[in-house]
Amino acid sequence: MTIFLIGFMGSGKSTIGRLLAEQLNYSFIDSDSWIEEKAQLSISEIFADFGEDYFRKLEQEFILQFETDNTVIACGGGLPCYNNLMHEIKQKGIVIYLNCSAELLVNRLKNETHQRPLIAGLSDGDLKNDIERRMNSRISVYEKSPITVFPEGLSVEETVSKIKEEISKSGY
Ligand code: S3P
């Protein structure tokens, strides 16, 4: 089984995904790390040197070449929203949406904007507006996930338990 974790930047996909993989004895792949290794550049450098469209092509390449396996994949926040990749990942495995409020995301992201090209250099107020705008445009894609988990107020361990419970309830 392949488990895809999706959701906005800052929703905890990598941290939660790593623990979930460890508990299931699965491999773990972060799509951003795969892309950085493939391009031998950081995500910020890829955006700056080649632009967002090129980055989205690399995300597509990652998903299309991926062979289904016992793996947890943390997807970059925008990955399902371009090149029909939500459809692709739903064909390849079970998709879990980590749904966090904009307030929580702003608090988590405000000290990390420099590592994230889409929000680099934004003031706290602009960051909130940007997150709300981007969430509104992505939500209809994220909500096509068969499973949604709300990590807010839960520890990483509790979120992982909730994900495992939802997967077994879904009959996968
Ligand atoms: C992006 C999210 C980032 C990374 C890139 C673009 C997005 O991944 O892929 O900066 O479009 O939301 P994380 O969600 O892991 O931060």
C-alpha cells in the first residue's frame, strides 16, 4: 500500500509521514527531497533559476515514475493541484488530507518563510492573506481525498494513530 499525505505547507506532512512510515515499517519519501536530489538544487534555487512551472513538471515526473510500494509519501503542498496529480495519486494509493486552519499555518510558517519560495519575504499580515487565498484555491482539490484528518490539537503520535484508525475503517 502507498499512503500519500497531502495538505498545505506547514500542515506537518513530513513529520507525521516519517513517524507513520516507521510504525508501519514502510519506506518514507518526501517529494521535495526527491526533487532536490534529482535536480541537485534546493527548492528555492529551482524556483529562482527555472521557475514554478519547471518545479511542477518535476513533481509530475516524481509521481509518474513512482511504483506503488509499501511507502508513505509526503507530497509538496501544491503537488495535487497541478497536472491532474490528485487523480494520479488516487490511482496509485490512499490519499490522506491533513486539514489545518489558516491561523495554525500562519503561526507555524511565519518563522520559516525564507525556506519556502512561494511565501518568501512576506510580512505576517501578507502571509495570512496569501495562505487564505491559496487555501481557497486549493481546497476543492484537497477535499477530493477519501480521508481527512484534523491534526490541530493532536500530538504527532495522536495524529499518526488517527490516520491508522481511519485507514483501517476505510477498508484499505
Ligand atoms: C509548495 C509547498 C512546498 C514545496 C514548494 C511549493 C506549495 O512543500 O513543494 O515550496 O506549492 O504549496 P511543503 O508543503 O512540504 O512545504
